[in-house]
Amino acid sequence: MKAKNSVIRLSAAGVTLAAILAGAGFGARAAAGVALGGLWNLASLWCLAHMLQAWIGPKPSQRRALAWLLVKFPLLYAAIFFVFQTSFVPFQAFTVGFSVVLVSALTVFLAHARQMMGAAKPQ
């Protein structure tokens, strides 16, 4: 749970900073694209985490797993399809925001793995 919260906090900070920088350098559409890409990826990861928890967690439930699957795929992907149809959000800016979340998650994973490796070493 600690790692999930760390990913969310670091991602939110990273997306906010990237959106501010994109807005300052490229305008409001770029800032909106970065913010939307980050928020979409966070929502997707959040749904995935809940789906996996419902599927293989301590109290597995096929019904809850299916519900999260139905939220993640049809709703999130349909929403982003319609966003890109409007052409308001630049795809490149969306990709930057999306990537910030991935880099944040990888950073948190590597930090936790390093802590675990340090704790596992014999003194």
C-alpha cells in the first residue's frame, strides 16, 4: 500500500510540474494535454490495481474484478478516444503526461527494491 501511495504522490507532483512547464513553454493546450495524459494514466493504473486486488487479493471476487475490468477498458478507453477526436489535446503532450506517471512508478519501484536489497544483505 505504501508503494501505491508513493506512486500516486510522485506522479501527481511530476504531472503538475510537467503541465506547468508545458503551459509556460507551449501554451494552454499543451498543459491540458500533459495533465490529461497523466490523469488518464493514473486512473488506468488505479483501476488496474483495484481489478488485481479483487481478482487475486485476500478476498477474491470475480464479480468485482469484472466490474473493474468494465470500468477500465470500455469507459477509460472510450473517453480517451473521444478526447482525441476533438483534436483539442495534442497527442505529444498527452504522451508526455502519460510517461511521467510511468517514470514515477518505475522510480518508486526501484527505490523500494533498493531498500529491500539493502535490508536483505547480511551485516
